[in-house]
Amino acid sequence: MKEIRWHGRGGDGAFTAAKLLGLAASVFGGKYGQAFPSFGPERRGAPVLGFTRISDEVITDHSQIYTCDCVIVLDDTLCDVTDVFAGMKAGGTLVINTTKSEEEIRSLYHGNDPVNVVLLDATSIALEELKAPIVNTIMLGAAMGATEMVQKTQLEEAIDSMMAPALREKNKKAMARAYDLVKGGAQG
Amino acid sequence: MSKKAFLSANEAAAHGVRLCRPDVVAAYPITPQTTLVEKLADFLADGEADFRYMMVESEHSAMAAALGASMMGARTFTASSSQGLLYMCEMLSYVSGARHPVVMVDANRATATPWNIYGDQRDVFAMRDSGWIMLFAENGQEALDMVIQAYKLAEDPEVMTPVMVNLDGFTLTHTYDLVEIPEQEEVDAFLPPFKTSNKLDLEDPKTLCQTVGPDFHMEGRYLQQQAFEKAKEKIAAYDREYGEMTGRSYGGMIEEYRCEDAELVLVTTGSVSGTTRIVVDCLREEGKKVGMIRVRSYRPFPKEYFDSIKDRFAAMGVIDRSLSFGLEGTLYSEVKAELYGGSAKLVNFIVGLGGRDIPKDLIAMMYDKLDRMQKNEAEEEVQFLGMRW
């Protein structure tokens, strides 16, 4: 069972990305997936959470996610108001949209286990590829490039299946760019 | 070929409704309504379904409209939640007493005050004696399957009773999961078009006797009770029939999980059952003889089943996401009444009110308490678990 937590702000598509991942893993990846938001009313701009579970077996767990294999942070200002490393499993991966240094991000981690930190200036990629600072599919691509929980083609199928036609091609391109960038070991 | 999709339980239930080819959907679209009726509106707008969508001005009116439509022989659906269900309360008994087989979904959410939109089951249990059949689904797939079976059950000539399908608010309604959507032809074969003589018809004018004096009133109530007794066997029979068609069968009014040689069992409803399965599996690996009994049908209540297991387990705990103030958990009262005179030690765990999470370690703690009770250690009968203090 892989457990993934998304940190975003209301309206930035964090939960859409959490759903895309569950869809890619289950319908297109042959595994089981589950996705849920931080329950309750959403206010634009307020910190929100999204969650995804991926498993080879049927997922019957309906409790919250407390430990994570991967945490994805869409907006690094969230680090000021929340502990993005909370519940990180040993060997887990934090993927964050930031222009800060790795040292600065790692200084937020107070655990003793080894964790991976992947930095990406997703906002710049978004402005180039999407002409808007919307980073959800880019961060999805980056996180999956880093962890390979699902394949790039499965993410492309999920985007085709869930997103509006006008958004598909550019989001697939932006997602794939981030996937390849991170998988190659480089950091944007 | 059925199709797999990644859906919330609300969306899954909406697919279930679509596949049942309803004639009328009546809904009040404002809070505390759910995304279920939004999805139905999408189906209608996209030409994937063909029904009359009645947007009304309140939940009370939604149920009144459902009653009117059903009185014309229409297959009718509505959905609500929380305060909305409470506001429907008056009309619920009109529908059930007049024996109109409306199906509704209730997203189980806390009742005010304090206002809280999150999951618990106090809304449905407040409607206990409304005369509706009340079923509880564990996940999105069961939500879809249960809606389809609910129409078959409600419209059965020997039942003719409305059915409320209950989905834990947010924990199910807003959680996305892999769901198999049956083919329309499959559902058509399982669920024939709704036909009834209990309707208004210009060709065959009659009164539906919605006002009855003391000379006949009791007989009507007796017949309702008979219908619920009939429903008991039909719930299991239709579940089997559906299972033969789709490969998915859930077990009738209750489902036992790893109970064969169990000594300690938890009684559950809805989504917490799935989490409990994981805890049962873990404890079984440690050699503990634990199991789970999931209640799928609250009305009719599986009275005979609980009566038959009075002495089967050493200790039993009932998980309630509701309570009746001044007494105990709602489900616990009824399970305890049926187990009266038996040897099992009983305890009631009240958890998950107002959306509080029910984590696995809390469920493990419940089994631990049952274990202590089996060893004759004292436990308070009614316990609130997972509290801030």
C-alpha cells in the first residue's frame, strides 16, 4: 500500500491531481486506487489536503492517512503554516514546487529517517506550458517520475479520461516534461 | 461488458440510479444536498438518462414531489442529508404508509447544533420509525449495487415499501474508488419496468385511501409490518440473484467476516466495516480469534440472526456513529435487546461523531477491550472512544 498526501490551496487543483493519480493507478494501471480530499467546505486559497492510496489489493481502509510514502507540495508557502514532513515514512519522498534550496527545505524535517527531497520550479514550467500558474498536473508528473508508482502513459490516459478536452494536450505535455525531468535525476 | 471507473460513492450511486431508468428525480439542490443529484443532472444534460428532474424549494417539497410522482406510477428518486432529511421527516411517513416504493439515498451526516457537515449517522437513526427500509453500504461499489437492489426490493408487490440507502457522509460520498458499472442490459434484466395498481389513473379513477379512521388504520400498520417481514427474505434473495448476474454478492441483512471460530466480534455499519476488516486480518495473524458482523439492513432489523448467535461469542462490541441521549448508542440498544438472555459480554463504542476519524488503532483498542472482558475484567458498558480527553 502506497499512501500519498497532497498539500495545496483551495482552487489550485490538488484534489484533481489526487484523483488523477488514483484513476491512473486503478483504471489504467490495473491496481486499486482511492482518493479523498480533506473533508469539508473548501475556501479558495485556504490550505487543503488531498490523499491517494494505491495498492495491489482491494483497498477497504476508510480511515484517514497518517503516514506517507510520498508528500507533494504545490505551493511552498504552505511550509510556513503546516508541517509538510508530518508522517513521512522512512525512505519517503517529498516533492515540492519551490525555488528554495534543498538545504532550506530539508531544514524543515525533524525526523531521523532518511527521506528524499525533490525540488521543482513547477510554476515556471506552468507559465511556459499552460500560460497559467497551475501546477497540479506538473507536480503529479514530477512525483511519479521520482517514485514510479504509476507509469507516464497511465497518467496520460487519466488526463485524457478526466480533464476537459481543451486542457488535455497541454497538461499531458507539462506533466510529461516534469516526469522526464525528475526521472532523469535532474531538478528544475 | 461492464466498465470500470474511478468514482465517489455519490457518483457510483448516481450511476445506480441512472441504470434503474427513473421517471422522476425530485431534489432540493442547496446545502445539505450532495453531489449525487448534481451527477444525475449531468446525466440528464448529457442525454445519458431521460427523466423528469424536479427542482423544488425544500427537502420537504422534494419528498412531497416524490410522493406525487410515485402516486402516478413513476419510478422516483430523491436524495438528501442531515438537516435536509430531518426536514423531509413529515413526508417520509406519507410515502411509506401509502406504500409508494420511492428510493432515496441519505448521505449520513451529523445533525445540528453545532452545525457540522461531516459524517455520522444521527440523521438516519432519528428517522427510525418512518416506515422506510434502511440499508447501509460499505463502499462505492456497494452503493451502486444497493441502489439497483433497492428498487427491486421496494417495488416487489409483496414489499411495496420505500427504501433509504445510507452512505457515510464524506467517508464514502466524497471518497473515490474503483467501481464496476454494470451494463444497462444487465440491469434491465434484473429490474423490470415499474408496474403498480397502487396509482392514480384517469382510465381507472379511484381514491388511494390516504385518510383512514380507527376502523381500518391498525390493519394498514399490520400490513406494513408484514411487508417488512417479507423484505427480510427478499433482501437476501435479491442479493443472491444480483450476485449471480454480476459476481458481487454481499450477504443479505448481515455479513459475517471471519466469524467462523471467532470469540470476539465487533458489530458495524457502513464504511468503518472496511477499516475493521484490516484490523481483523492483522489480529488474526497474531492468532487472536476476532471477527466482524456488518449490519446491512437496519430496518428490517436482522432480529432472528442476532437471536441465533446469543451464545456464540464470548464478547461483542457494537460500534455506533450515533447515540440516543440518555440511553446509549442507537444500534447497540437493538443488538443488545436481541441478545438478551445470552452469554456474550456486551459493550458499546461510540465513535466517529461529527466526522471524527475512526483509525485502525482505535478499532484494535476495541478488540483489546473485548479481550479483557472475556477475561472477566470490568469495562464500562457505554464508552466514547477517540476523545480529545
